[in-house]
Amino acid sequence: MSDLSGLRGIIACYKHRNFTIYFAGNATSLIGTWMQRVAAGWLAWELTHSPTWLGIVAMAEFFPTILLGPVGGALADRYSRVGIMVITQIFAMIFAGLLCLLTFLDLITIEWLVLLVALTGVAIGLYQPARLAIAPSLVPPESITTAIALNSICFNGARFVGPAIAAWIIADHGSEYAFGVNTFSYFLLITALLMMNIPRRKKRGDGQVSSILGDMREGFTFAVRSGGIGPLLLMLTVSAISVRAVMELLPGLADNVFGQGAAGYGYLVGAAGAGASVSGIYLAARGGRQDVAGVALIGTLVAALANLLLVATTDYTLALIGSCLCGFGLTLAGVATQSAFQFAVSGRMRGRILSLYGTIYIGGPALGALIIGSIAEFTGLRLPLAVGAILCLIVWAGVWARRATIIASLVPVAPIGDDD
């Protein structure tokens, strides 16, 4: 694909009104979300000066998101996805507003902070599957990979812009103002969702009467038995736990392994973000649906080899290169895997399959960091990270050997797009 045709593909996405409206609202909300995460962590430290409470606050957001992801997927396949997104974001806006108010009035306690962060995690857990499943309703099939890649670029940009703005606001005004900005960002996203023009049904599932639990079981069974989706989910799980976890452990690598301290940690994170952004731009320009499963596997290979470079070297410059390549490979694998699922799964099942993707994508690195970090208490970080990368490469070799079967099994459904 030429540079010109790739640029045309990116521009083509923004010609679709629904995608442009959603992208603008989502970008603003993502910045606000990262601002709140930073503010919540800083407020927890101000209230307790306890590393344990910092961990509890972080877990309070992500645990409900992981736990409720499959429930959200079943709901997204049964009810209006836009409706679910609007309702959950209204609740998230209320919780952010309460954080702002309680902090402003100096009534906030660590218990209130944990509770409101956890309730926000519940809202996000129910929101994420609907968000992931709505892509085919925003752009035509040939633009789905480009749209997902553009949203990935947006996410990676927000994870740097949001904390930077939050740090300035917290230092000059206080955490309550960061919570206030996030509250307003939710309002902007809700407004964007209500402005989209997508045909809607009151209920999904062709008159199905099964329970939500039955829907969840059906989705899991479908994924496991699929000759294409099952292996890709296995690869995603292994890489999330054994390779993606390195991103959670970069502070320890920067300080204990390379002796670079906080500044060195920032550069490693920046390098990973740069690699992720380049990967997103490449996928956005590439677009299309050709062999996205193969691209996902190549991305996993790049990330695993980059992890080995990162932990094998004592040279900080090489570590920066490793971190950059790791960010590149992880984003390549993540976006391509999601695209493969978007193409191969019908609207009736899409929310449940993508909820599994989201749960693994979010929960896998946290679990991997916990396992690897616990082992590293006795061995240091290098050995368990290297073993994890090698295990990932072993699984990758088995999945790669079956790639022809996997690609053949991921037959695009027609039509791919559906209502919300």
C-alpha cells in the first residue's frame, strides 16, 4: 500500500459522521480518565502515605472491570450498545462528580475514595464490551482496522497527555479540579454518543429468552470451539501475562536493573508509547482485512523478542530500543487481534467475544505483574521476565504452525456492520 493510499484510508474514516463524533468525544473522555487515575492515586497517597492503599485504589478500579467484562458482553449482545454506553457513562460522570465535590469540601476519606473508584470500575466494566463491539456501526468493513488503529493512537496519546495535564492541575489547584475536568469529559462523551445516528433496536438476540449467564456460557463455548478465535485468545492470554506485564514492571527495571531512577522510567514509558504510536499509524494506513490474524502473530513475536532484549541487556540505550519495539509489537498484536474478531464474529455474538478480549487485555498484565513481581522478590526481575518471554515464544510457535487453519477459520461474516 502506498503512503498516499494509506493516508486516504485514514481520511476516509473521518468522512463518516458517526466515527468522527465518537472519536472526538472518546478522545476527550480518555484524557479525563487518565487525569482521574493520576489524581486518585495522588489523593490516596495524601490521605494515607501508604503503598498498600495505593495498590487497593488501583485494584478497586480494575477488578470490577475484569470481573464484569463478560456480563457487559452479554448485555451488549442483547440490548442497545449505544444505550448501554450512555447509561454507564452517566453513572461514571456522577461518581466523578461526587469525587470532585467531596474532595472540594474536604470530606473525602480513603474509604470514600476506594468506593467511588470501585463504582467507576463497575461502570467501565459494563461499558467496555459495548464500546469495543460498536466499531462496525461507525465505519464500513474496509475501514474497521483503520478505525481501531486510530482509537489505539488516541488511547496511547491520552495516557501521556492526561497525566501531564493532571500533574499541572493537581500541583496548582488540587485533585478536586482534576476530578472536575473528568466529570465534564464524561458529559462531552455522552453528548457525542447521543449525537450519533445509528439504527437502534430495543432488544437484541432474535427473541432469545436465555439468561445473561446462559449468554455468557454460549459466548465462551463459541470462542473455545472456534478454530480461529480460540487460538488467538490463547495467544493473547499468554502474551498478556508473560510479555505485556513488563509494562507494569518498568519502574523496577528502570531503577534496580538500569539504575536510571524516575527519569529513566519516564523515558522507557515514552519509548514504549512511541513504538505503540508508530504501530497504530502503520495499521491505520494499512487498513483492510487482509491476514490480520497473521499480523497479530507477527506483533506477538516482535514483542516477545523485544522483551528478551530488554531484560538481557545492561545497556540503557538498548533497553530503550527494546521498550520501543515492545510497545510496537504489543499494539500491532492487540489491534490486529481485535480487528480479526470484528470481521469474523456476527453482531449477535460480537459483544461477548470482544468482552473476553477486553478482559484478557486489561486483566492479563495485572495478573502477570503480580506473578512475575512475586517471583522477582527472590530472583530479581530479569529471570522471570526472560522465562515469561520464552514461554510466550513456545506457545507462539505452536499457534504459528496452525496459522493457515486459523486464518481459514476466521472467515469474514456478511454483513459485518450492524446496528447498535
